[in-house]
Amino acid sequence: MSSGPSLDAIRPCLEGAVPAAIATCDAAGTPNVTLVSQVHYVDPRHVALSFQFFNKTRENILSNPQATVFLLHPQTSARYRLALLYRRTETEGPLFESMKAKLAGIASDSGMSGVFRLLGADVYQVLDVEYVPGEEVPPPQDAPCHIARLRQLNQRLAACTDLAGLLEQCLDGLAGILEMPQAMILLLDPQGQKLYTVASHGYDQSGVGSEFPVGRGIIGVAAQFRTPIRIAHLASEYAYGRAIREHLAEAAPLDRLETEIAFPGLAEPHSQLSVPILAAGRLLGVLHVESAEPHRFGYDEEDCLLSLAGLLGASILALQQTPEVSPEDAGAPLAPTPPSGAPLAVRYYPANSSLFLGDDYLIKGVAGAIFWRLLNLHLGEGRSEFSNRELRVDPALKLPELDDNLEARLILLQRRLAERSRDIVLEKCGRGRLRLLLRRPVLLQEIAAG
């Protein structure tokens, strides 16, 4: 690379807000110039260009791998030339999926959804970055310092002693410190096929307990390929509603009960960014932010959220490994108020551990099985307090020995109960301990598959 500006310094030019021009030559030296939909930052020495059509540019590159790309800074109008050398084409994987999602947003915004289709990501080595003098405007002076803001948020996360507080501080910090008020955190289920919403911020409905399929939509693709996916315009093919509908159309009838929990989200998110939550080589979930404003998230926000997701993942693992208190460490139990009123029918379907309070769907899966077990222990043994430790080893629950994510499931259950029932309360009564309170008698009904 030359002594000119670095590729990192001109990343705003690679957002696609202003189309780039690419010049190539055939084997005989005849030049060709055309516009390219996307120049994508790969790393400090490589970019990727979208391969959509087998046109003259593609033909030239395959016979003469050198190219020149002309870029324009969207805020200052500064001009740059990149000298490129074609290296390879990727037709699958994280880079391809990231560019595919961005192209879908560009196509939707330009009315070309039926025309723009990514065939491959052409990866180029950047040989030189040249500044081209010309008329410019001053850069904006109010750009946020993401590192300073992330430091503030990191201090908050480091002070958290339980998962519920960690999730709350993360979302509050996204809204108040990073100015990203619409956000959600989804964790991966043990089978690795679905993500479930464990916390959200900035929506009319929390959507806690709603599920999202891995591999579909912006959130599911970020999980499948463990890579950030960012879209600057409304893109229908990556909308969460469409992804869930397609998934449910293929699901078994019992699994369709998840439609009872509406997924949170904006009606028309024109900017979306999903980043994987990774720790110790494992995918734990996805952190997702969105905005009704186009081009709200750029490369700086992507870097910031990736760092935040890394901190979040490390904190989740650390809390999972923190020893839980023993029963004798808990405070004295409170005298429960006897339940009163007509009995509430609680129906449980063991086929998928789904649970209903009357006719109102509550939860399913591991959280449903846990709640059913708590109710049976409460009615059968008269117990109101339970420890995470005993639930984790309870043979009736059959939780996996590793990665049971029990605390996340309990948070999910607590929040769903708080939203859906005034008659049943599940609250924390110390670290690693829960208290179940019934304000109304319950009638347990286990429904066998028929």
C-alpha cells in the first residue's frame, strides 16, 4: 500500500450511499467503466465488490485482474481512487451473506429488488489508496466517540452480579449511552435451531419468549454465519415477520404455538444491525438494534456493537460459572398469603412442554417444563422456595449437563408471568433462589398427545 490514506480512514465511502465507479480493461487493453452497487470493507488490505451480472466488467476481471475504483465520501464529497487486484470470488459464507443482505436493502430502496441479486463476492487486494483533490465540504463535528461511550457501558456491565441485571444494563446502556433505543437480546436454544427473545427495549410489546429461526432473516443469518449483518434500508426478504412465517409454515403443529408471542420490532425498520454474541468459541445468541432512520448504523456502530457483544458474551459465561449460594445462605421465607377465588386451570402439553393459564398461552420448551415442575412441587409438597441448583439436577427436568442456560430460562419465565398473570408470581429471593406465590388456587391438567 502507498503512503496515502488508509482504507480504514475512508470506510464511510464504502457504505454504498453514493455508487462507486469501476474501471477495467480486457486482455487487449480496451477500457470499460461502469457503476458497482457495493464496495464492501473486508479488512485493512481488502475490499469486496458485488458480482451480480456476467457483464463486461466480469469478463475483463477474469482475463485481466487489475481494476480501479473511484469513491466519493458521502459527507464531505472527498474523492479517492483504489488500485485493486482481483483475488477470488466467494459464493457462500459470512462475507457473501453480509453483502447479500446489504444489497437487498440497496435494491429495495432503489426499486430494483427483482433485478439485483448477488451471485458472488469478488475479493480484491487494495494495492493503493489515492486521494483525488477536488471541492469538498467540512466533515461533521458531532460524530460520537464510540470507544468512550463503550467504556462507560463496560463499567456498568462489569458491576452486574446476575444475568437479569446484565441484560437490563446492556439494553439501558444501548438506549442511554449509545443512543440506540430499539434493541433486543436473543439467546440460542440448546438444540441450536432457534433463538429466543430474553430481553428487549424500546417496543410497545417486549416479545419476551418469542422465537426466531436460525438461518432466516437478518437475525437468523447473523447467528448462522456468526458474522455481523447490517442493512441500511428496508429489505422485505430480511424482515423478521417474513422469516417467522416461512419457518412456521414448515413447522409441526405443536411448534406453531410460538405465534402466541408476538416478536418485538418496528413496523418498518429502515436500518438494522445484528451481531453474534460469541464467547469461548461458542455462539450464545444475537444482539440486534434497529431504527426507522435509513443509514443509522455504519462501520463504526458495527465495530462498537461487536465489541459490546463480546463483553456481553464473556459476562454471561462468567455469571454461569459463578457458584450459586447454598440453601442455608438464603433469607428467612415469608409467610405466603393463602390463595383465594375460583381455581385457575393450568394446562400442560408434555409433547413440547407448552403451558396455558386458562386459555392464555404462557410459554413452552424448557421454561414451560420448569414452571410445570415448580407448580407440582408446590402443590404436592407445599414448597414455595426453590434453588437453581436443585432445578439443574432435578431428574424430572432432564436438563443437559452442559449449557443448560437455566438462569436465562428462569428470567424468561418470570417476565412472561409478570406480563400475562396477576394470579401467579415468580420472584427472586436471593442469589440462585426463587419464590413461587399463588394468589389464586390452580388446577393442574396434563394433556397427553392425541
